[in-house]
Amino acid sequence: MQPFKGLRRLGRSFAGLLRPAALAETTVSGPSGDDLPTPDEIMAAAERHEEAREEYNGASRTKRAARRVLDRVPTGIYGPWAVAWVQPARREWDREAIAAFYHRHGEEVPTRPAPLQLKLTRVVTEPVAVGPPPGGTAPDPVREDAGTAPEMVAAIFGAARPEGLS
């Protein structure tokens, strides 16, 4: 485990605050063409995608819990498991050094837009039954003419107005 990993991450988050504001996420139309899937195919694929995402997140939580233990284990044989720490041959970009280089020369770090990402959101398309709760009475509906905030609060809470809402 790297001793200053948390400090480095904290430093990067402070550096992110000092950078110019990032562009906001925007929604675009996405792919188009003649071979679009049917709505049923899209719904089935979205369901499979969501199930896979939930399984992946569960597996990630399990791996993180296991790593909390394994990150403290020295190289050795533990029952049927051989634990070894190796230095990979792969090299990584030192992003902080690159950013510092560009900063010293008075330039911004060159970037390009990230590729499109898929974002799925489940929406409710069936009407939800609204009525009194079981064994109770429904609260008074909000008046449509209650346009200002105090009038809306009065219409919703009546005499039982929580403190801080005036």
C-alpha cells in the first residue's frame, strides 16, 4: 500500500478546484441510422444492462472488502493461495508532472472531449395511485392558486407548519 496515496488524492482534488471550471455534461442525440432496434429490444437490453451493472457493483464491493485484508498481507503461501507483490512492466503517465510542465510554460494541458457515455435512467410510465393512506385520511390537496412560497407552505402544512418554513 502506498503511504501517501490519500494525501496525493487530496492534493489532486485541491488542484481540481484551482483549474478553470470544467464543461458541463450535455445530452446529445447519440447514434442514428437505419438499423435501429425496436422499442422492445431496447427495453430488454436496458434491463440486462441494469442487471449487469448491479452485479458488477456488488462484485466491486466484494473485491474492495477483500483488498482491505489482502493489501496488508506480505508475499507468501496461505493455504491454497500464493500471494505475491510484483512490479508491472506497464508505465503510467505522471499527470501531475505533465500539468506542472505546462503550467511552468504558461499553457493549458491539451485535452479532447471524452467519448459518449451511455446513461440509463428508469422512468415511471404508469400512473401512481394517489389516495388516503391505509387507516388514515389524505392531507388536503395543494390549492392551485397558491402561487407564492408562503401560500404553498400554508396550503401543504396548514397549522402544523415546521419551524423554519415561513
